[in-house]
Amino acid sequence: MQPSDQPVVQANKLVKSYPRGSEIVHAVVDIDVEIQQGEYVAIVGASGSGKTTLLQLLGGMDRPTSGTISIAGKEISKLSDRELTRLRREQLGFVFQHFGLLSTLTVAENVALPAILNHKPNHSRVDELLERTGIIHRRNHRPSELSGGEMQRVAIARALINEPKLLLADEPTGNLDSATSERILELIGELNKDGLTIVVVTHNEKLAQCAHRIIQLSDGRIVNTA
Amino acid sequence: MIKIILKNLWRRPIRTGLTLVGLSLSAALMTCLLSFGQAYESAIRTDLDRMGMQMMLVPLGCPYDGAARALKGRTLDSSLPESALIIAQKDPAVSLAAPVYTAAIPRKGEKRTDMWVGLDDATIKMHSWWKFTPGSHGFDGPNSVILGSEAAATELRKPGDRLYSPETNRDFMVAGVLERSGTSDDSLFFIPLKTAQQMFGEPGRLTAISIRLKDPSPPEIAATAARLQKIPGAQVTTLTEMLGVFLNLIASAKTLVMAITVVALVVSLFSVFNTIMANVIERTRELAVMRAIGMSKLGLFNAMLMESVVVSVSGALCGILLAATGGGWMERAVHPYLPLAPSEGLQSVTLNAALSATTMIMLAGICAGLYPAWVASRLHPSAALRLDI
């Protein structure tokens, strides 16, 4: 993938508030972010600092209370739910801390699922991604038969099946031991070297240090960008 | 997608299995009931047609009595004079007039009541479905008796044996035993008409006259019925009236069973609702992940609704299979308790009944799945990132 001038994600004055009982919680306040194609960005911060909320907004899973956000050139506040779903399906890949694999499906079926939802099933790409993530030998196993590291590799393969422009990962090493985390970290690094834009929410310092840019959040605001 | 749906359903095999059992029983009940309605009418019509008569002359009373007499050999306190038979035989439209004298003998010791039927040759001619066991023959004297298969089994008699009736103090010779026909004939004692009239102290009296016409066309039936209706103390019951009486009788039973079926169906629906709702609650995170990775609201709604449809249709198909295989057993169980049960089998699953039951259960399944599917479709994709669900 060649870098282009247009940012993959551009957020201006992002605010996300929601009611909690009688008070209004400001999870994200006045955030301006621009992520260029091929960039590797880590979002760090203490628990409750707004990292996950920001990831939800950047991933089109939620809409901001105010401000604008463009993903792959599309302003999401103007998109219908169907269009936003399509955007997530076609342009974005997600990796979850809890892996988010469907327990009744095999590894290959889990990886193929977004392609099936996109009406473009591609078995050879499934195998190609399983090969790349080093999990091909587990192709017909169920998630319950895999280790944490293996499950996260499957989740990464699934996130890549529709050739997304942006990979969003929420604490991808959060449930893994340090040795396994290292291998996942390497894999994410390799994907970025191949040109994939990556945004990672993490507590893992090593993972954050691998990023081109670290955005530090506190109380919903960006307090530092390095 | 169907593969995912099936796998999800079998994730909890006991829960899904129990739902299927409930639905199957409802579907089986519904299929049996719908088939039964059609089969009962057809079987009653066949029984009446087989007698080859178009009407009956009975003592004045309700049509039910006439109808019951036609098929079950029931008795009444009142009777007809033999002169009615002569008038009927002389009617130019009548091909055959067959007299019957029926009376009951209570057997207090055995706690049962035996039905004795007096017949003449004309009446025997109308019983074209009679089949005798080997060694049997027709009446060969005033004291001969023909036994229905069950009556012979109860009395432990075979052709050529003696049969003593202590209540009437009469000795009979068993002239014949009928093969089982599944009709009320199986439990009856048939004797010559004159013998029956003497035995029960009503010489020259009849309880019914079956009438066969030369031309069984509706206008001829109506015209003859109008003429015979004028016989004093007699009333005419046509075949159509008898059929109507039987169907009315069975309609109330059908309504009751239908009510039970509806209750069973409603219970099953709650079971489907519970199963699908539990699936939604249990898989909240998975469903949210599916929304996050690109499944639309409508797609998720359809997928959950499809789970409901798959469970419902599977239950319906199992129920139809159950009705087809177990229906016969059920019929044998309830046949003795049916009012005026016809001789023909009542339980053959018809395509109509199977399709109707499947459609009803599928529609009900869709209704049961609507709310859980709606709840699933409302799941926010951001829930996929939450760790507390």
C-alpha cells in the first residue's frame, strides 16, 4: 500500500458525552486527531481516560456528541446506520481484547465471517491469512481448543480478511502472557511494515513504543502526543 | 449463514431439544386433529354409503336417534308398527326396505349391556361388508344367532356352539361369527327378526327401517322422504341429515381438542421465545462483535428470526412425523371413546393437514422470534469492546 495525502482518519473537536444517573459524563473532550495512511498510532492512558471511547469513535462503532470525524474520506455523522455498517465491514478491521471469536465456528469459519457478511467469501484468502498469522495448522479447530495467543492471531486474520484501510485494536495483548504478547506485537509490526494503518489502544509499554506516534489521554483529553 | 444458525441452536442441545419436543407435540396434535376432521367425515360417509341406503324410517324422535340406530344399533323405548314396513315396501320409488328390531339386555353380573338385533333377509342383504369366519353360515332357523367378532370372543363361542341367554331364558345355536369389521357390528348379537320381536315381547313392532331407493338422485330422495313422512308415528331421516348429525356431534369434541392444541401451541411459543431470547442474552457480546465487524441491523434481525423459524419448522416436521407414526396408536386409544366412531381408519396424515400445521407453527414461531430478533438488532456494536458482558 502506498501512502496517500488524504488521512485515513480525521477527527475535529470530538466530544462524546453520555448520561450516568443524574450527571453527564464527558468521555472524550475536544479531541483533534489525524491519522495518515501507513501510520501506527498507540493510544495510551489510565483506566477511564477515554481510550476505548475514542477507539469506538475512530472505528465508527459510535457517533460523537459533537465534532466531526471522517473515516476513509467519509464523514460518519452523515452516514446512515447501514452505510456506517458497510464502512466498518469494508474499510476497517477490529481486534478485541477478548478476541471476539464465535465459539461455534472453526478458525477458518471465524476468519471467513466478515467476507461472508460482505458477500465476497474467499477461501484462498482465508488460508493465506492463516498462513501469514501462523495458525494454518489450527484451521479446523474451534476457539475453545486454542491458546490465547492463537485466538488473537485468528482475530487478527479475521480483521484483515476484507483488506481494510485501518486496523483498530483494543488492548490486543491485554489477555496474553508476555511471551505471547511479544509474538502478537511482532505480527502487528509486520502488518504495519506492509503498509497497514494501525491504531492500538494499550497499556502495554512495549506495544506503545513500537508505534510511530503515541497519543496519551487523561480525563478524555489529549495530554501528550509523542 | 444457515450453518451459523444451526450451530448456534445446537450450542445448547437440551434447551433446543426441549423446545423441539414441545413444538413437535403441538404439531402432532394439530396435524392429527386436522387430518381427523377430514378423515372422520370421509369415513362416516363411506360407512353410510356402504349400507346402500338413502334414508331411514324411525319412530318420531330426534335425528340423532335415527342416526345412532343406523350405525350403532341403539334402541329406543318407542317403535314402529310393521305396517310402516309394508307402506314403505309398496312405495314405487323404494327398491329395498329393510326392517330392524333392536333391544338391549343388561348383564348386571358382567357389568355390560348386550345389544340384540333382529334382522330379516332384506336387512342382511344391506350388510354387504359382512364377512363370516370359516364354518359360518346365515340363519338356519328361528333359534340361530350370528355373533359379531367381539361378542363371540366375549362369549367364547364359535360356529356350531350353543348359546344360552339367561335373561330371556332362550337357547340359541351359533350359526355364524363375523370377522372383525371395526364397526359396532363387532359387539352385536344378530337373530332373526321374528325371534327378536317375540323375545322382547313386541311382535309386529320395529325400531327402524332402512330404505334403499331405485333412483338415489336428490330430487327422488326428497320426494320419497316427503311421502314416507306421512306414515303415522314415523319420521324420515335422510343420509345427509345423519351425516350432519354425526359431524355436529364430533364438532364439539373437535373444538375441545382444538382448544387444548391452542394451549399447547401457546406454551410452545413461549418456549421458542424463551430459547431465542436466552440465545440473544447469552450471546450479547458475540452479536455485538458481529455488528462491529459488519453485520447490519437487518441482517442480525433476520438471523435471529431465522433461528426461530428453523426451530419452529423443525418442530413442525418432527410433529408431522410423530403424527404419521404414532397417529395410528393414538387412534386405537381414542377410537372406543369416539361418539359413533366409523369403521374406517381415521388417522392418515393428509398433505393439507401437514401443510396447515407447518404453516401455523412457522407463523407462530415467527411471532415468538420477533421480539428477541428486535432486541438483538438493537445491540450497539460498541458493546463488542465492553468487558463486562
